[in-house]
Amino acid sequence: MSDYGVVLVPSTSHAIRAERVCHLAGLKVKLIPTPRHLSSNCGTALRFDWAEREAVEEALRANNVDYDGFHRMDW
């Protein structure tokens, strides 16, 4: 099992922007369908390695990307 995190965002455009910001910061992220047990709002979420949680959050904050929350996942 891998230890991943998911960033929930308010819209698909926020997810795309978050992905771009993280890639530019050198972080490995991937857009995924939002796990339904976490939210039914936006259908797209950002997956990342949980060990990089602080770096992902800092990149999003530094670039004023709105997000709804971080969730730890075991897949």
C-alpha cells in the first residue's frame, strides 16, 4: 500500500491550476477523480505523496490556489 494524500478543490479549474503550480514547484502530483466518500462537490482532486504534504500546501498557498482540504489516503 502507498501513502497518498488528496487535495480537495472547489472546481476543476482550481484542480488544473493546483496541478500546474505543484509541477512548477517540482512536486509529483496527479489529477484523479475525487473519492466520493470525501466530497461530492468537484469531481477532480489532486493526488500527492503524503510525505510531501507540507510542500504541496506551501506551493498552493504561495500561489493563492484555493483548496477545501487535505486528506490522507491508504491505497
